[in-house]
Amino acid sequence: MDPEILTKYGEVRLPRYTSYPTAPRFSPAIGKGTYGDWLGNIPASDPVSLYLHIPFCRSMCWYCGCHTTISQQDQPITDYLHFLKSEIDMVVQRAPKSLRVGEVHFGGGTPTIIQPDEFLVLMTLLRRWFEFSDATNIAVEIDPRRLTNDMAAALGTGGVARASLGVQTFDPLVQKAINRIQTEQQTLEAVRNLRKNGVRRINFDLIYGLPHQTEQSCVATTKAAIAMKPDRFSVFGYAHIPSFKKHQRMIDETALAGTAGRNVQAEAIKEALVSAGYHQVGLDHFALKTDDLVIAQDAGKLRRNFQGYTTDNCETMIGFGASAIGRMVDGYVQNEVAPGRFARSIGSGELATVKGYRFTGDDKFRAQVIERLMCDFSADIPSIAATHGFDPTALLKGNRRLKMLEDDGVVRIHDGCVIVKKDHRFVIRAVAAAFDAYIEEATRTHSKAA
């Protein structure tokens, strides 16, 4: 690793490029009416993905960057589910009938905070309105500290195939500093319970760059997690943005590692995972060689969306719930963020869309370039340009950021194909940013590139 490259490119705040254009570009100009029209334009023959956001947790983890609400009572959650189901009914009235479903993802918050019978009712409703098959992949995010035996059984009954468990760290000092106490035993019991109930594909989320984290503690956590034999790992750098997420002010900034220290932690986790037989997928995912992610990457078919790296090839993702983002053929839409405002909108008989973005042809061209860079660490600009009817020189000629990356040895360019050098893949987001038409705008909500 070149420390000069790390300093020059790793300190800059950049998008994670799980979408393009990114969320700060969303505008109130795209509202309820536009979303209703776009729902009607979904190609009836194409499969869709469904995302359901459950924005509740029992306690706040101070590192959290998600839209979530803390509730010790069940009634607010029950009330929310009433409006969530109403939204599903409203959406299907505007969309083509019996759309086929490729993927379903429950995110949060803590999706498994709802009662087991409520989860099954929700799955029954989805199956009533959408066409599921044996190939439909249903995934759910889980807080291992809150998973009950009954909920694990309900997940299995409901057809969940994959569970993503938040681990983050097993270091007690770090756990105290982020307000998330979670033992290895709790995590292991959750894994065993899920597998016993037929949820056999397990993902673990790890985070580096947390307060008081060290290279040694990262490796210890990773090895303990490996022993539980998950299929995949997602390894993220903590994004400290207290101006945007006020609860992050509870974190002692003096206990956070700098860019170089964060990179050492990331590399240590990577080395431990690769040594244990996990293959690196894209920037920050790791999976066993038999996993769909590795197979897709080897075939050049890896995708990237709001859930990170994925095999989901559906062009349409319908988002349900407060703050949920959807991707239509024509653009992005996002619901009201606050659960109360979401409920009021749905309760009044209106869609909860509050903002969005309409794609241009140039957006779609750049989006494919950025996705291929993030997934493959290379992008054939002329080939992609031909697909979209553009001149490749529009992205290559006079591209100041790209020229600087080439001069610094981060990338090489051959016949219009941009290839990120292996030793510099850790700043892939800086390479993607070279093709972002809006990158010069404010970046306060983004994390550092390394």
C-alpha cells in the first residue's frame, strides 16, 4: 500500500455508490403523483425486488447510520405495521397485477422486532399480491441480541433463506463505547437457531474504525466470527458524521483511528478472512467460493444496490415503509423518513413519496460505468457507451480526476478501458467519483473513501 495514495484519496468524503445518482440529488420535484405514474410503467413481464423497512430498535447503537426509532413499547410498532400493509395495498393498485418477485429484503432498524405472527401475516399479504416462486430469495437483517425462538421459527415458516446478522465487534471495550453489548454466545445461539429452522445462509456484518478498535481486536473478532461458519461477511468502515447523525456525538472522537489506522484494521480483517477461505467480492464483501456472490463476480454479473453487493438483477425495486427508497425504470423515489409523517400520508389515502430523482440518459450511462468499477475494478467505457448511445470521449477526454488517478498510478487506461491496479483497489470509490457528474457538490453526508 502506498501511504501517499491513502492520504491523498482516502481522506476525502465520497459516496459508497450503492446508487447513482446518490441520495443527496433527490428532489421534492418527484412526488406522489410521479411515483404513481412510474408504478404503472413497471414492465409487467419483468421480475421486481421488494424492500420493507422496519424503522424500530429497542436501543440506539451510537455508530448507527440508519433511519431508526427507539421504542420500548410494542404498540407503535403494531400501528406502523398497519400503515405498512396499507401502503402495500395502495402500491399494488397502481402497479401491473401479479408482478413476479425475485428478491425480498427486510431492513431496518431491527426487522425482527415485530411479533412472529405479524411477520407471517406480512408474508401472506405479499404472496397474495405478488407472484413468488421457489427461486424468490427472501432475506432479513437481524440483531442477534433480540432474536427469539418463536421468531426464528416464523422466519423459517415464512420462507426466509438468508439472514444478515449484525456482529460489528466482540471487543467488550469497543462494545461499551458504541452502546452495543453483544456476546459471542448470543451470536452463536442465534446462528444455531436460524439454521435449525431452515434459514441456512448466514451473513455477518463487521465494522472497523470504531472507537478503541485495534488491529488485534479486529482480528480476534474476525476469527471468532469465522468459527461460526457464516457464508458471507460484509466489512464496513465506520462513518463518523455527527452533524448528520446526532447520536454519534456520544462517541469519543479521540478514540477513533485515523485513515492509516483504519486501513490497517481493514487489511487485517481481510487477511484473516482470505486465510480462512473466503473470497473477496468487490470492495468490502467476502464469501465462500460456493456462494452466489463469488459465482456472479467470476461471471462478470455482480450487481450493486442499496443493500451493497448483490446477485439481484431486477431493474425495479419497490420500497415500502418510512424512509424506504425504490428504484423504478424512470428514477428513484423515497418515502417520508419519520414514521409519524409516513403514517399520516398513508392514512390519508396517499402514497408516502416525498422526494426522488428522474434519470437522464447520461445518468444511466455513468451509473453503469460506476457499477462496473465498484464490482469488477474495471470498466470498458467504449462498450458501455455504445450500449447507451454515447461517445466514450464524453467521460474520458478532459476528465481531470481520471487523469490525476492515472498519473498517480492508481489506474491504467487501455483502449478506453479503465483498470484499477490491484494494490490500489482500496480507493475504488475515488475512481468511481471520477465519473460522477455531481461530485463537486457538498459531501457532508458521505464517509471517507478509506
